[in-house]
Amino acid sequence: MYIPKYFKVTNVDEIWDFVQKNSFGTIVTTEQGKPIATHLPLGLTKKGDDYYITGHMALGNPQWRTFETCEDVLVMFQGPNAYISSSWYSHENVPTWNYQAIHMYGKASILEKDELIEELTGMLEKYEHYRENPVLWDKLSPELLENQLKGIVGFKIKVEEIQAAYKLSQNRNETDYISIIDKLQNEGNLNSKQIAELMEKRLNNRK
């Protein structure tokens, strides 16, 4: 991923927090030179000094079979994004786009059954624990669970490389930066509002 120096993020804790909050990712591999991708909710764990991405896909999805032949798997995570009009600047310029994106590379391997159960248990806990009637692993019938396990394949990816870009107008002067925040807040869509909030938070952290 091309990342100009203004937008490069290297703080691993910050990156990991972002991925935890935006964990619906895209897994990219190749098959006979052709890129293929699957969009999935993913789990994220740390063991010692190593970071892992975990998940599962349908047994009928042929992508999992490429894990053995691919030297590297690419996983992409994305946050909010918004169009930035150059009419918001105090000088002539061209429009652009603000966004947050993380690329992670690593080698994938297939989970054993007990590892897959652990991954599924954790995912249900993450997304169900706060609900009024949470659907958790130990509340589901063994027959249903065993049947569902037959139709999926679990995997883990040991993260070997991270590329992170937060393009949030860091290269603009403070007057234009504040103007962009104001205009985004009045755009009337959620993505623009979220980008404005991120920019405002970074501005406050600099003070």
C-alpha cells in the first residue's frame, strides 16, 4: 500500500485497537496468478509477541484451499471514508478523499477443531454478550453446533507485516484543517461525520 509520510501510522497498539473496532475484513490470496477475496468478520489475538488474525469461511468456499500454496495472505481492514472538496481550502487546490486503512500480511494455516471452537466461542462472546438474549456457544445445542462445524473451515494468520494509513488531512494547515472538520460535520452522512470526529480528536490531542 502506498503511504505518504504524513499519513503513515506505526503505533502497533493504535493499529490493533483500530482493527478490533473495524474487524470485518477482506482476505486476499491468489489462485494460479488470479487474486481472489472473501469478506469476513475476523478475530484478533496476541500470544506473547506475536499477533494473529483468526476466522472461518464456508467449506464450499475454494479460497481456503489456496492458503497452503500462497506465500503471503493479505488482510485488509477499512474504517470510515469521506470526500474532501477543495472548495473548503483557503487556496486553490484539487479534491481528495480521507480514509483509514490497514493492510496485514502473513502465512495462513488451518485451525484444528478445538481451535475453531475457541475462535467461534470468542466471536459469539464479542458480538452477543451485551444483548438481551445473547446467543453464546454453550447455549446452543450440541447437535446444531456439530452440524454447523462440518460446513466451515477455520484459519489463523500469523501477522508478519503491517501497513497502516490514516489519511486525515494531516498535510493541511490548521485553518484548512478546521474548515474541513466543519464542512464534514454538515455533510449529512455518517461517514463524513465519523471522519470529522477522528480529525477533531487528533486536533485536540495536538493541543
